Amino acid sequence: MPIFEYVCRECDHRFEKIVYGDAKPACPECRSRKIDKQLSVFAAATRGEGAAPADFGPAPCGSCGDPRGPGSCSMN
């Protein structure tokens, strides 16, 4: 079930709503159906607050792209 974000054109109230099919919700503040669907950013699951970043090893060399990291090639 998708959750959409809306803004009411009548009272400028912003809200989220679970929508089934092509249903168009009413504003929960003024009950107007003059609403605009907003672009929203999807959420991503995290490991929680303060979690250490995943260790993917050294970053590739910026000069040649050597996967062993900066200073691994003869270009540095």
C-alpha cells in the first residue's frame, strides 16, 4: 500500500495518506478535495543511530583506478 504526500490548495495543510487504487483523499483539516500530490523521497532502512558505516575496503586510486587504493600504483 503506497503512502502519498499531499498539500491542500484550500488551507495549505500538508499530510500523508495511504491510498487504495485511484482514490483521492480529502484534506483532514478542511475536508477539501482540492489537493495536489507531492513528490516524496522514499525511506531507506538503516542499522540505527550511531551505527558504523559498512567497511568496503580502501577507495580506488584517484589517478589510475587501482582497487588497492591510493599509493598502490606507480603513478603516485
